[in-house]
Amino acid sequence: MRLAVVGGGSTYTPELIDGFARLRASLPVDELVLVDPDEHRLELVGGLARRIFAKQGHPGTIVTTGHLEAGVTGADAVLLQLRVGGQAARQRDETWPLECSCVGQETTGAGGLAKALRTVPVVLDIAERVRRASPGAWLIDFTNPVGIVTRALLRAGHRAVGLCNVAIGLQRKFAALLDVRPHDLHLDHVGLNHLTWERGVRLGGPDGEDLLPRLLAEHGDTVADDLRLPRPLLDRLGVVPSYYLRYFYAHDEVVEELRTKPSRAAEVAAMEKRLLALYADPGLDEKPELLARRGGAFYSEAAVALTAALLGSGSGSGNDIQGGNDIQVVNTYNRGTLPFLPDDAVIEVPARVSPAGAAPLPVTELDPLLAGLVANVSAYEDLALEAALRGGRDRVFKALLAHPLIGQYAVADGLTDRLIAHNREHLAWA
């Protein structure tokens, strides 16, 4: 089995490598190729990756290359984890929207649109090159904004599934609070990427006992603190929103916070410098504790489970997302799952995954409070993808105007000007 990671020089990568090493019974990788144009980062990350494999006795080979075609040729699956523009672009995404009193965040609102405009053309170019080099390869997208990027890949006819770590992160937190094994919990997880709610926490499978009422009754304060939302709100909703819903439910409060503290981009940039210094130590042969603060917790376990299911590999490790290697929370085509959305909308729900792809499990009707926001953001994502594919100021403006965090023409105009000014080097049409 040959796998490739595009963006392999990311400081995330040792988390992924650790998962490949620990869970090799589920995903027996013979050759893992890390692809990245940044030779310095690739050398540091690749060296640590080889030491992790060696320490854990993994027999596979790790190869590094800056040449995409060489890296993906013959690959069974290609994982995409890119950040077009790096942390500098993220820093801008998190700051210029604040000038218009809007949330500055890298995956939602105006900053999220900027990231989509930079990213979609690059990912589609990579995907076409992968298709030519390895026509049967699966593309697993961890590149944000995952929903929009995955929709672009699927619309272009690629064998693609989107992956996010929010579901597995919540599953692990809930399991610890409820004192049960993580793989015994099935989440009734529904929505769009970075716009999801847990409507049930079921023991043993999709039809098992719902432990959500117990979770909220016994641990509601802890869950609310983690989400930075008030406990009474969770009680009134009766569901657990992802932490990204705070940008919607407490928008003005978040904007004021963001204006008075260092950006997350600045924190991550400083952390990456420290991580790369650690990776340079030839004595380091495991992922450092600092990496847990970088983000992407449990990404490796979700990625291993998804890749194994798509490739029909292994028999399950007991560490997969939903307690069965074939049921995963993924981003894929709606295909009638949420009847109020088009079939080609990309949703994030549990799906049965096999070498044939991802088939969403049935979803019970959404409360209008959830459905309305999902429909609104899905419409924005459709407009965002059109702007990313076809360009033009008017398309950018319409996408911003449609976003529920913006929605005023004067604000959308101001954001449009700033988005183009800060991203001109990445926009072929600007």
C-alpha cells in the first residue's frame, strides 16, 4: 500500500505519522510519501517521521519529495492538508474582517471565504495531477474550508471524501466524561463542516441508548465551558453544538474578544517555530506534547479509520471514530439525506464508508432552528464555490452578503474590498 500526504511538511504531520505507526494493523502502509515544496520543513518533519516509525517498529518506508507527480504516482490514497499562503495569510484572515466589526476566523465568515478563494484552485490543480498520475486514488481532504473544498473536488468528478476532527474530538471528550470506551459511542452528528450539532450520543451504535440527556445533566457545565457557551443555552437547545457555533451564537462577544487578544494565527506561528526546533532534534522519536496544542487532535485516528475503510484494509483497530471501521463522520454529497438541501450540497454526517465511497446514514428531521442555519450556510457555500471557480468582485460580494455572519450590503462591500486587497497575489482574476 502506498499513501501520499500533500502538505507533508506541516507541523501536523507527526500526529498523522504516530497514528499510522500505532494503528498499522488497520492500515498496513508499505510506503508513505510526504510531499511538500518547503525543503527545510520537509527535511525536519521527514526525519522525525522516520524515527517515529523506527521506534514503534513499523516496517514501512517514508519518502520525502518536493515533486508532486513523483510523490503521488502509484498512490492508493492521497491526503490533502494544505495551507495556501501559510500562517501569514491566516493572520490576515483573522484581522481585516474585524475592521468591519465581523468575526475574523480562518474557516467561516469573510476570512473563511478568503481561504476558500485561495485554496480551491490550488487543490483542484493538485487533484487533476493526481488523477493523471494515479487514476484510481482516493483523495482525503483535511484542507479547510473542508466543506467547500470537498464540494469542489466532487463537482470536478474526483474520488474524494472530506474529513474533520471535530466529531472524533467530541466523541473522545464525551467518552471520558461518561466513563465508556470511545469506540462504543456513536454520535448523532449532523450539519455542515464547522456547523454541526450532536443530537444524540448513543451507546453501542446508531440505535443504542441515548446518553445525551445524562451527559447534559451530569456534565453540562464542563461541556459548556469547553464550548465557551453558557450552560443554560445548552439546556434550552437540548443538543451540543460544535465550538464553531459560538461565532454564530455569540458573534458580537467574540468580535470584542478578538480585538483585544493576540490572533490564533500568531499563537500558531510561534508554536510552529518551537515545534520545528523540536523536530530538528535527532533524539526525538515521538510526537511532542506541544503538538496537542497545535490543533487537529485525533486527526490521525480519524484519517487512519477513513483511509482503511476506503481501501478495504484491515479489520478495525478499536480506535476508529464510530465503533465500526465502516461508519465514519465525513463530508460527502447530501444525496437527499437532508431533504431541504440540493443533492450536490456537501454535508457532514455519519456515513457508511467502503471502497465504493461514502453513503450517508439516514438522518431524522432537523429542528427548524438547525435546519434554517444549515440551509443559509449551504447557500453561502454554493456562492463561495462559484466565486472560487469563476472569480469576480460581484461573486465575492454576493457570497459575503449571503453569509449569516454578514448579511448587510455596506458591510459586504467593505469586506469585499479588503478581501481582494489582502489576497490579490492568490487571485488570478484580481
